[in-house]
Amino acid sequence: MSHDLHSHSWISDGSLSPADVVDRAAAAGVRVLALTDHDDTAGIDEARTMAARLGNIDIQPGVEISVTWQKMTIHIVALQVDVRCAALQQGLERLREFRNWRAGEMGRRLARCGIAGIHEEAMALSRGRIISRTHFARVLVQRGHARDMRDVFRNYLKPGKPGHVPGEWASLEEALDWIRAAGGVAVVAHPARYDLTNTRLRALLGEFGEHGGKAMEVISGSHSADDIVKMARHAREMKLFASSGSDFHSPENSWAQLGRLPALPADLLPVWVDWEAARV
Ligand code: AMP
Ligand code: MN
Ligand code: MN
Ligand code: MN
């Protein structure tokens, strides 16, 4: 069975509707898809409706939670959550409020260095949904302030750059509490992308484990072959279940396409072999 347990729709910073993400995943041979928009579960119903129509793909209700850990932004993918859980929804609502404030602040900071009007355009692009740095990035590229997405993040949107506003997201403990309350599985998203030393990554995974987390992504659209070898080693060492997801955002501009993922190393325990054991 082909699993893709990390994907985005236009509910957050993806470019396709939830239905189109499901359609595209099914066509690519994915049989179990987790829709994991940033800080919002609003796309799940539409994804489920489409999956029921297609009949050849299962939808896992998920969300990618923004976390601040040691002043860094870390992402925790929550899988198999009960989206009706009040504790989870209240937590996500708080993160969305911070997002909205941050977007205004990003706009003010960019204006101060001579780039005006970006917040308004980014809001229009996000169509009243989650507003993300991705929306700012697309506008800045469109306006010719950067060549491509990589460039715009590097020059404007990363820590230390003019449009960056430090995150004030959930703590690791809060995120895991919400996921536990919602009966879900917590997964450290794309762990190789944080540029942590082995020692700090072990500290993150250790703390995550102490709060009840049991899985990490080993395969991610944003992991290189070398990253996969390294992350597999961490999963073994920390005795974590392994997950696999494309982190799909759009057909044009994505870490990876839906369903085009290498297999997990054979000795690891995939999170889907025992969902019950992997819950927080
Ligand atoms: P936010 O959660 O609003 O801070 O935005 C983070 C999002 O920006 C991530 O989920 C990615 O989709 C996107 N992103 C981060 N870094 C890059 C990059 N270097 N190139 C393209 N997209 C990026
Ligand atoms: Mn994103
Ligand atoms: Mn992420
Ligand atoms: Mn993601």
C-alpha cells in the first residue's frame, strides 16, 4: 500500500483545493493520504468527500502544527486526529491568531525597507484562509524582488532577514497535549530540514518522546538520500516509528510530488503498521 502522510491544500499554503489534492494523489497511486495543512483542519471534510467518490484512496485527518522549540520553529505533523476535539481546535485557533498578527507585522517590516503593499497582496492570495510566509514569498517573486522561492526565503523571510518575524507558536508540550486530546499520532516533520547538530536533534527527539511522541518522518520530499540514511539512524536510536510524506504543496513548486517517495528502510517500523502503538 502506498502511503503519503504529509500534504497541503489551499486551506494553508498549497495551491490546489483539498479535493484536487486527493484526486491527484489517487491518480499517482497513493492509497492512504494524510491531508496535513498548517494549523488548520478545515480541508478534511472536502478531502473525505472526494475520497468517498473515488473509492480507491483513504484519507487520514491530519494537521501540521507550528511549534517553537528553543527559539526555533519546528513542525509536528498530527495524524489520525479527531477534528472535533475542542482542545485541538482551540490550540489551532490561537496559532491562526498569531499568524494573522505576524502577517501584518511582516508587511510593516517589509514596508520599512521600501517594499510596500505586500501584506494586502499576500492576504488576497490566501483568500481568507491561513496566511503563510509562502504567500508573501509568491507575491515577492511576482513583483520581481527575488528570482525564485528559494531566493526569496533566503533574502527576505528567514531569521535575520527584513521580513522575518520570530515565531511564537505552540510549545512542544502543548502540541503533544492537543494531539493526545484528539487521540492522534504525533510525528516530527522533516527533521533534517532544521539544520540541527546530532546532539540538538537528539535533544529535540528526546523531549518529543518524553511528552509522548512516538514517530518521526524518515522519508520526506525535502530529505536528500543522505538525510534519509541519517534520519533512519536517529529513528533506530530513539526507537521511534518512521513516517513517510511528500510535503506536497503544488504541482509546480514542491519539495516532491504526491506518491513519488522512496521506500522506508526495511528494518524500520512504519507508523502505519501499528497506529494504536504510535498514538501519543
Ligand atoms: P510559515 O509557516 O508561514 O512560517 O511558512 C513556512 C512555509 O514556507 C513552509 O511550510 C514551506 O511551505 C515554506 N518554505 C519554507 N522555506 C522555504 C524555501 N526555502 N523555499 C520554499 N518554500 C519554503
Ligand atoms: Mn508549507
Ligand atoms: Mn513543514
Ligand atoms: Mn508541510
